[in-house]
Amino acid sequence: MSQSKSSLFIVAGLAVLLLLSLSAFTVDQRQNAIVFQLGKIVSVKTNPGLYFKVPVLQNVRYFDTRIRTFDSMPERFITSEKKNVIVDSFVKWRVVDPLQYYVSVGGDERQAEVRLAQTINDSLRAEFGKRTVHDVISGERDKIMSILRTKADSDAEKMGVKVLDVRLKRVDLAPAISESVYRRMEAERKRVANELRAEGAADAEKIRADADRQREIIIAEAYRQAQKIKGAGDAKAAAIYAKAYRRNPEFYSFYRSLEAYRNSFKNKSDLMVLAPNSDFFKYMKNPNVK
């Protein structure tokens, strides 16, 4: 009898454990959960912890609430200049309302991303159609991404989803247009380079002309100073000569005659034709003349 009771207790314990295992479920911090009873939603679990459900009658579906990345395929869009550009973008999103997420898209991640892609594409088409190639490539790129994020988040809210970020990874021109643009850019760069060279040549001519003018001014000023100094020296020499002449006119005359003889008979081939009684030979004929 005691053995049968022990077996009964063991079976009862196992049944309780089985019932608890079928009734208990956990939700961690990366998940939300919805509890269904015969296909109807009876509760939503958004906080992590241990919960219980009615076995067989109730079942639980989990939804990942971590940030996900949807990387869209490159698409063609037309700018206000009627030029095709190829755009590659991605979206960062996460589930914030599991109940709305289940009602809207059945909890299907692929369906949610399709709706996000449609919203992003519609917004890109509208924004690119209002802007030039320069604007979408560099000028207003940040502004476009901000508008896309706002519109996508507004639509995603209806699905119980929050859009955290929208980024344009790549905005390129179509190959045929790129070649034309590159040629225009090359021609523009050459034009600018030629303008810079012409401006440089003009500035160089101005600098050279100014340098020549400064050189002429410096040379003229130096010549003026030299002539001034030379004139002062000549005047001083003349004053010294005059003073010496006044002190002994005869000696001065004799000294000057010697200078004249030295300069006149410097070379043996020199020839002078003078009258014998010329004053030039005055000191040769009579050194004691007074």
C-alpha cells in the first residue's frame, strides 16, 4: 500500500512539473510577447520576467525588439533637371508596439520592411524631384535624410514600429550621365585653370613692371647721390688746389707742368709738334725761371 502511495505521489509530482513547464514562459529584455487564447489576443508582455499561461488553451508568440537594419536595393530616381541618379539607402528600425505590429503586418518582418521600402521610395522620389543633382549629392543631403526619417517614422508608427535612422549610402549618376558630367567638370576645371594662369601672368607682369620701376628709381637716386658726392669732392679739391695755388703760385705752375710732361711723353712713339719758344717748354729751357 505504501509503495502504491509513493508511486502515486511521484506521478502526481511529475504531472505538476509537466503542468508548470507547460504553463510557465519567460520574456527576456530583447523580446515582447503576445499571449493568444484560441486565436484571440488576451495579453501583451512588454517587461522581461517569468509569466504563466493556460496550457493547451493559450499559446505565446515572441517578437524581437532589437534594432534591425533594412538594406534596400539601389533604385533610380529623377532630379528636377530630369537626370537619373542611382540611390542606395538603408533604414534602422525596431518594434515598439507588438500588438499594433501583429495587427498591421501579422508580425511578419518581411512585410514590415516592404512597407518601409515603399515609404522610403515614395519620399525619395518626391524629394529628388524637387532638387538638382548637386543638391541631392552634397548640398542638401542631410536635409533629405532628415525628411525621409520623419516621413518613414510617421508611417511606421501605424505598424507599431519606430524608424531610428534613414541613411543614403550612395548617390551616383547613371554611367552615361556620369561621363557627360565628368567631361563638363574637366572643361570647367580647365577654364578655371586658364583663368588662374592668365591672372598669374598679369600679376607677374605687374610685379616685374613695379620691380623695374623701383630699380630705375634706386639707380637714379644712387646716381644723384653719387653726383652730389662727386660734386662736393670736386669742389673741395678745387678749394684745396686754389688754396695751394694762392700760397705758392710758381710751385703750383711748375707742378702742373711736370704733370703735363709726364702725360705727354708717356710712350716713346708719342709725337708732339710745338714751337721751340712755346710756354710748354718754359721749365725745360730754364728751370730757374720765376
